Amino acid sequence: MAPATTRSPVRVFAEDYGLLIVAGLFAVLGVAGAALYVFGDTSYAQSLLQRYGLVALLFVFVLEGAMLLYFAPSEALVPAAVTVLAGRAEGYHVPTVAAILAVAVVGATVGQTTLFLLAKRGGREWLLERPWFRVDEARLDRFGATFDRYGVLAVPVSNTLLFTRGMLTVPAGVAGMTTRRFVALSALGTLSFELVLAGTAMGVLELL
């Protein structure tokens, strides 16, 4: 007879209540995103950057990665940060641009990975029933078919394109992709996307 496996109290708590805690956190973030949309305007992201700098950018990118960003287009975030935080009279401050890119990648990856884990643990139907999950079933089915067709490479590719960023997160979680692989591919796609945006904001691409 095989000996019973002993689970640590931390693991028991995580397995029993982890999904509930993360869902509650997402609900809070969703309310925060909605409040920023209601009380902000088209320049609100820029005002947050001016006031709170990289801390605000990290928070906003966690919202963006978790698909809870309601108040600003994601493609405007890094260019706005480059302009507000890295702009100098003599040109752009490259170390600050590098810090902006690092914060963007970390924040978006944290948000996407949290949503990925929710999809992996809770399932597709559970997410569709959540009021803070704003992707409809038809769109989720469409991107699920894309993941089935192209596999894991669809994750970084989708993260480099406008209008598809993050849309492969849930299909990847439902399909059971390993968390380590998802984190690496998600971060790679986000880095590629934000590098292009930062380069465009700095006029680098115009010189090529």
C-alpha cells in the first residue's frame, strides 16, 4: 500500500482558496480600471505617468496584461511614457527608456500570467461567467481556434500585433501550456511589441 502524500498547509490553502483570492484581486483591479475610465479622459494615462512615473506604468500594464485596461489604448502607453519620462531637451534618456521597457514587460507579463493561471485552474466557462472578464464567447472561440491551429508560437506572435494582444492567454491556459513556457513566450511577444512602439516614439524607425 502506497503511503499517503502529505500536503503542506500552504499548499492546501493555495489549492482550496487560491482561485478565489486571485478572482477577488481581479475584481478589485477591474473596478479600478473602470473607475479610471469613468473619472479619467483620453489624457489620463499621461497624467498618471507625470504624477507617479514608473509605478503608475507598472500598475497600468498589469491591468493591460490582465485585459482589464478600460481607459487608455495599450499601444499608447509606452510612447506616452517615453515622451513624458524619458524626453530631454538634448534627446531621449536611453537608461530611462530601458527602464520603461522593463516595467512594461514585467507588468504585462504579470497580468497575462495571472489571467493564464485563472484560465488553467478555473476553465473557460468559469471565466466567461465573471463580470470583469470582458471578452465575449464568440471572440474567445475564434482565438481558441487560432491557438489550436498554430500552437504555442501564436502566443508571442499575438502579443506583437495590435488588437490581438493578450487574446491567446486564455486559450493557452485552457490548453494546459506549462506556466514557465507561457511566461517566456508572453514576455518575448510583449518586448517585441513595446520595442517597436518605443522606437517609433523616438523616431528610430524613421532613420532606418
